[in-house]
Amino acid sequence: MTKLNWGMIGGGEGSQIGPAHRLGAQADGHFTFAAGALDIDADKGRAYAQSLGVAADRAYGNWQEMLDGEKGREDRIDLVTVATPNSTHYEITKAFLEAGFNVLCEKPMTMTVEEGEDIVRTAEATGRICAVNYCYSAYPMVRHMRHMVASGELGAIRCVVANFSHGHHADAGDADNPRVRWRYDPAMAGVSGQMADCGIHALNLATFITGDEVTTLSADFASTIPSRVLEDDAMVNFRLSKGTIGRLWTSTIAIGRMHGLDIQVFGEKGGVRWHSEQPGQVWYTRLNGRTEIIEKGEGGISEMAAHVSRVPIAHPEGFPLAVANIYVDLAAAIRARRDGTPLDPAADHFPKAEAGLRSMASVYATVASAKADGAWVDARPPMYR
């Protein structure tokens, strides 16, 4: 199997997400790290890329230089990952799509709904893949929950409850910490703080597992630390298109919660629960039955989960390998398009541009609702209404 060429923009030395992408892209031998523009400081970015094994002529000073350098090469990159500050995602993603590159963009995909619609249309027009790194949907047992819902094992889904709440920004003394401050500054974060940062991960899980989409929602925002302009705590009620009700809490001031991402799905015949801090297990309770634990790697696990499982039962697969699962699916999709062959259905679960657009539409809907004292608003992107 010939490796695909992969490039990265952003995610330089000291980045939180950069190492996860570099580990993920190369974990299964599908991609070679061939090109990069890793830092806003051109010289620093070039040096760091070369220290990671990128050839000097493909260690670029900025993304424009990388675009110009790669599009004329016979061995051009097959996929580029955009891991730059949020406000730059749209411009870079659109430019690379229009130049014929496949793109994996960090979330949020764009800063506005209009930009998101443009990216969806651009991906469709160019025939390129545009994916968004909602990597929690790529944990094997999350995929298994999707299988359980899709197969009817839980019956009609009545309610989904999602949380992404932590306490790592609870210290008011961190008001001037640059790694914290930007998240609550509209000039850098956009219209929303915690909802756009973490809440959309939980909402994406709710829609991914149920195979449904948010139609309307009602939100309550709070900025519990006075210096913050944007919210650090949010409660959202939502409705899905098939009638499922949803509840979502997301917070940065929940002292005692660590990662804090979990989800519960309640159907007419049973309920399931998953927690990111114990990612290899799903708690399953049948109607009028006892609770059992389904373990990653056990016999009879769904193909959807087995496709992205690597190690034996009771050995956890954590965040970097969840990111790697996105790359496994993307490698399969890129090769299928290149070779004109059908894509294995088990590999067709990576989050696409539509997911990024719907997430941004939901963020703007929560902002509008919160400003209107929790009024119910339409959460669908205009192009899907």
C-alpha cells in the first residue's frame, strides 16, 4: 500500500492539538508527513517542520507559500490539515479546496454560517473532501452506540442528554492568562465562548449517535466571571428532526469535573451511556432489565466499532487514536475517490463539511436564543431549511 502525502498548517511547537494530528495521521501507516507551514513565525515554522522530518523545500513559511509550492508538484499532498486560529479556518480551507486539495479542518470550521455554507458548496463544486475534526465521534464505542441506534436496538429515540463541562477556567485570577483570555474575547473567539469551544462537540455527538439533526433550540448563557464578555456556562434544550428531545450543559467553571464529556441516549427499548474518561465502555440498560457493560474489543462488537479498534479488550484507546480514526477513514475515502472504487461503508463516518456548517448554525442559534431570554429559534442553516 503506497502511503498518501499529508501536510499541516498550524499546530507548531507548543500547540495543544498539533501533536495529536501528527500522531494520528501517521499512526496506521496511511500518511507520510510531507509538507508543513507550522507557525506564524516563518523561520520558527520552517525549522520545526524540518526537525520533524519534513524536507527543507517543503517546510514553508506560511500557508500561501505552501499552497503555491504544493499545487505544482507531481507528488503534491493528498490531504492538508488546518490547525490554525479559528478566524483563519475559512480562508485557508476554501483556498486549498479550490486548488484541488482534500482538507481536514479543526473546529469550528468557520466563524459564520455564511462562510460554512460557502465551504459546503465549494467542496461540492470541486469534488474534494472537506472534513472537520469532531474526533470524539471516532471513538470505537461511540461508533458502536451509533450502530445500536441505527439497528433499532434501542427503539425510537426519546431523549439525548449531552455534557461537556470542566473546571479548568474557574479561577478568576486567570483573567489575563493569554491561553484562557482569548476564548472569551469576541475579537478572537467570535460570537460564542464555551458553546463554540466545547458545546458543539457534545452537540455533534448527539446528532452523530442518533443519526439526526437539530431543528430548534432554546439557550441560557452565563458569564460567571465578570471580566468575560462571552459565556463560560450554557444550558441548551433542543429538538431533533425525528422528534427526539435533547438537553445539553457545557461549562468551564465546573470545579471537580476534568474532561467532562459524556452522553446518554434513551430509547423506548433501552438506554446507553458513554463517558470520554472511560472511552472503552458503554453502559447499556434494556427496558425492565439490568445494566450491562459493553467492552471495546469483545466478541460481537459492531463492524462500525471494530473498523476503528486496534488493541485487545481492556486496553484503552485514547484521544490521539480517536484523531487517528478520522485519518483512517479519510485515507480510505481519498483512495476510493482516486481509484474510482466504492468506499467501505464502515469508513464513511468521518465528520464532513455539513457537520461543521450545522454546528456553526447551532452556535449562532444559541447566541440568538440566549439574547432573547431563551426563546426557541430555528437552528438549521438557511440552505437546509
